[in-house]
Amino acid sequence: MSHPRRGPLATPYTELVGIEHPVVQEGMGPFNTARLAAAVSNAGGLGTVSVPGTAGDLHEAAKQLRDHIESCAGATDKPFAVNIPVGHGRDGKIAKFARIYLDAVLAARKADSALARQLTVLTTSAGFPTGLTAELHDNGLLHQHKVGSTRHAVKAARSGVDAVIAAGLEMGGHAPTSGMHSFVLLPNVVDAVGVPVLLSGGVRDGRGLAAALCLGAQGVALGTRFAATTDNTDWHPAYAGALLDAGEGDDAVLDGVFGPCRVKRNKAYAALSANPVGSAEKIEAMRRAQLDGDVENGLVLMGQVASGITDLRGVAELVPQMALEAAGLLSDTRRQ
């Protein structure tokens, strides 16, 4: 792995992770994001490989995750991450599926020293990662955890995580139960913890990145904007089309797998709101949109930021341009 260049917006977070720009691709499970993750990492950000799901044959899913990790590593020589939602077990520890996925990550790194030098970050979400941080550090991984409240951010920082992702209510997919707006949550979290903080929710360009940095963040994590790119080739093209068609008010929240889940209003949303189903059925509805392109009868996970996305762009252009735009805005502000 070559030494990363310093971008126009180097922060302690970019130095910690070894990336050029303070732009991270969110975990976007239960979908395949291997190619997208490699594209983001190649562009100077931090790409993220997502887990296939939390239902069905988990050992087979873990093999798929291993394949996705190796695929990503083969398409970039830059650092990348894996996101694992940890859930909750009855014993208070991480859920069984999370343990299976984590073992797959550790096995992939152990089997390939070159891959281990690239896969350097493990992101956890959807539950407190009880007892994981020390294990990840012992295995040479940085640990960043996604939270939806200041209280959870403080708890994560006290447990020793290396970075915190503050998730505002605008984000797509599984949104925080706290319902805190990004512009309220982010400065609260920054003031409360001593580790780098990233913002997730409501960012699509350099203006959002600049605003996040002004509020104390050291970077941003994007999902919906990266879903609507020409590099997201593992997903059906109709999915990106559904995002481009979304306007203000076209999003809604339903009960997802780990709590509230922000999706596009369509027939699937209406049906599942009226007749709730189990996690396996919800994941299948998500895959129906992502794999088959049925964006009416499948769940289209998206953030409110979709209402401002009007074009598909290449990641190689998007990531550095975000950093340059944000740097220009911040420079102009300092000169005033």
C-alpha cells in the first residue's frame, strides 16, 4: 500500500485512517458494495464493504462477505473498511450474525497480509459493540462506531473506539431512534468526545462537507450520494433512477430490521406499513429493489438528500471535487 497523498482538507481523521480526502462511503447493507468501495478508496476516500444481511444462511452469507472483501482488495491498493451491524444478543453481547461476520473479516486478514494492510478499519452500527474494541485493536484494526445520540457517542468513546460517526435523522436506511437533526447532533457529539467525529446524514457535495467541518467534524460519511453514481454497478440501474426521481417529501420512515428505516415512498412502503413483516421479509424487499430493479414493490433505502441529487456522477470525480469545493468555501470564509 502506497503512502497516501495529503489532500486539500487533511484532518486528524484522514491521517489516522491513511486516506487523502475526509470522505467515507457508508455501510450500505444488505447490498454488495465491493466495487463501489474500491472506487471510493481509489478516489482518495474510504470505501466500505457491506454485509449481505442478517437473515438466512449466515455462514453462506459470511462466505459472500469474504468474497466481497477479496474483490474490493483486488480492485484497489488503498485502505478500505468493512461495516458490521452488531445488533443485540440476549446475553447483552453482539448478535450471533455479527460474530459470524467478524470472524470472516479476521480470517480474511489473517490469510492475506497484503489484504490486511488495506482492510484497516471496522465500522460497527445498529447496537453497542460490547467488548469488541479491544479485540479489534489486538487484531490490528481501527474501530469506528456509528451513533445517533450524544449519550451513545460518549459510551463508545469511553470504550476506546478510534472514531465516531454521528448519524442525523436525515440519513437513509436505518436512522437513529433519537430523531436528532445532523446540525444539532454533530456539534453536541464533537463537544462531548475526544475522538474524531464524522457526520452521516444530509451531505451530498462540498458545501455539506464544509458545513460539517465548521461544526467540528473531521469528515463525512455518505450513502445515498454514492448509491447514485456510475460506479455503483453491483446494483440494478433502476435503483439509482429511483433516487434521481425523488423529490422533497418522497421519503418516509418505517420499522426496519434495527429500528427506524428511511425509504422512498412506494407500494412496498405502503404495504409494509400496513402489514408489518419479519426481518427476513424486509431484507428480501430491500433486495428486490437492489437486485431486480423493482423500485415499486421493493424497498428503496434513501436519505432525504436524494431530493437534491439530479445526476449520476463518477466517484473518481465526485470525491476530490467535494474536497476542493469545501476547501474553497472554507478559504473564502477565512478571508472575509
